[in-house]
Amino acid sequence: MQVLLDRFRDGFFAAFLARHRSPDEVPDGETYRAPTLFMSDLRISPARAAELKDKFKEITDALNDEQAEDPGGVPVNLLIGWYVPAEE
């Protein structure tokens, strides 16, 4: 797990440094190159948690269904996670 997280962190940081310029400098059609990271720490209802988990599964299923690589595509590194802390 540590190697996986370290590898993603290192790649994300390198992409962040490489793209560290104003939005006006990003060519049209290449906004997908901007690295994106989101983290949240909140309390939500069990129903809302189940809804978000379903959306998470929908995204991961869509990615798994499209395993064929596009020869003319761009390489993408993606890390998505979900967890509910263990009850104390």
C-alpha cells in the first residue's frame, strides 16, 4: 500500500510542478492535463454514504469496462479511494 501511495504522490507532484502556470497558459483542449486532488473529512447520513458509495462503484465500473487502451490517447494515472473509519 505504501509503495502505491508513494508512487501516486511522486507522479502527482511532478505533474503539479510541470503544470504550475496560470490557467491562461494552458492551451485550449488540454485542461485535462491539470492534476486534480480532493479529500474530504465529514459526517454524512448512512443513506448519503450509501448513495456516494454507489456513485463510486459506478465510476470504478465504468473505468473497468473500458480497459482497451487508445493508441492515440494520453497516459492517465488515477487514484480513487473510499473508506469509513472503523468504529471505536
